[in-house]
Amino acid sequence: MDRYVTTPPPRLEIRNLRRAFDGRPVVDDISFAIQPGQVTCLLGPSGCGKSTTLRMIAGVEMQDSGEIYVDGQLVCDTVFRLPPERREIGLMFQDFALFPHLSVADNVAFGLKKASKAEKRARVEELLARVDLMRFIDGFPHQLSGGEQQRVALARALAPRPKIMLMDEPFSGLDNRLRDGIRDETLNILKEENTAVLLVTHEPEEAMRMADEIALMRDGRIVQQGAPYNVYTRPVDRAAVAFFSDTN
Ligand code: ADP
Ligand code: MG
């Protein structure tokens, strides 16, 4: 009898995603896939459609056409749409958006709706230990520095064990001094959890540092995709050269 080797489907796959605003295409036929534990970086200048792509995957923006799959299961096309809270996706943004009136522990526990009190506490302690903030467990967001708030936001996003983490310029608001350390720490934790990560940034240096794969975007399209070293050393055109040498 024949034996079949079946490869599992990607953790996240988007196919031919499109979105126009007022007749202007902003996301113009985007496709890519991300495996568990892989960091893919959508890299491109401001206004090229990165956040809109991420928002469609999160389910807070609707595509005009195209499909989104998680573990091979259809999550969203133009007919069917799984609500955002059922997509097993974690989110992190530039503004950490912690709830100011909730303690650090309650912020982290926020997404753990169904868990028992003891389960919530155990997960909160595990994650706060991981981001080295156990001492703030009963503190409030305003008592924390920007970097510390960002680590709480990471713990909160990871608490429900999302399959996918979507990160939109999460490090842009941080001091240069802190940024490298927090990037590395975040990356280590996401790798340990085997989360598939889509990181959005306009900074080539951040993409080079964090990505397993870079998808270079321009005017709503992916113009080049590959390992950071390859994208950097073999730019697809002059505009790509200019983009990589422009910033910083
Ligand atoms: P990026 O994240 O790469 O900076 P965005 O996806 O935020 O880009 O935006 C891409 C383009 O789409 C921009 O020109 C922006 O002004 C436009 N845009 C985004 N959201 C809307 C909206 N809700 N209505 C109209 N235009 C929008
Ligand atoms: Mg954006």
C-alpha cells in the first residue's frame, strides 16, 4: 500500500486578499503563509497597506475579496466570516492599550473568560514570571514604564494561547535604549510558545533583526519575499535599495 506523507497546512494562510477604500486599492492581491514558530515581517513605507492587511486577518476589517485560513480551516472569505474573538489570534499595537482601571493581573487575565479563578491565577503568574514582572502583579498600568507596559501587553496577548500573534509596529513607541532588549525578549517568548507571528513594521532594521521571512510591501502589493539576508542583499529594484538605505 502506498504511504502518504502529509504536510500540515500552514498556521496562517492568506490568499489573494484585496481591499479598496473609495475606489482606491490599498491591499492589492496579497498572499502569504506562516508556519508555527515562524516570524514573517510585512515591511514597507507608511501608507503601503500593512495595517489594513493585519486588520483583515484580525477580523476587524472586511476584505473585498480573498480568503484567510488558520490551520487549513477557512476563517473568512466574502461569504463566511468567523468573528474576531473566535480566530485564536493575539494582537499587539504601538500603544499598549492596557486597561488603566484594571490591575496588571486583571489585564493579563482579561482574555481568559472561561477559565476558573485558580486557572487564571496560574496562567497570569506563569506569564508575568516569563516577562519578569511578577513584582507588579497587583500594580496598575500607570505605575509601569513604557517597556514594562509593553511586556504586560505581550503577557495579556499570550494568555489565551493564541495560534497567531499579529503585531503592528509594537516597538515604535519605545526608547531606543530599551527597544533591542524588548524585541529580543518578545521574540524568545513567542518562539517558546511556537506562535506564528506576523510583524508589521516600516523599519528595515527591525525586520532584519526579527523576521524569518520578510514580505516587502509597496502600494498594496508584496514586491519581494524571502529570508532577510536575501531580500537585503538581492533587492528586487532601485526602490527597494532606496527603501533599505533610506531609514535610520
Ligand atoms: P500602513 O499601515 O502601511 O501605514 P494602512 O494600511 O494603515 O498603511 O493604510 C493604507 C492606506 O489606506 C492609507 O492611504 C490610508 O490612508 C488608507 N486607509 C486606511 N484605512 C482607511 C479607511 N478606513 N478609510 C479610508 N482610507 C483608509
Ligand atoms: Mg500602519
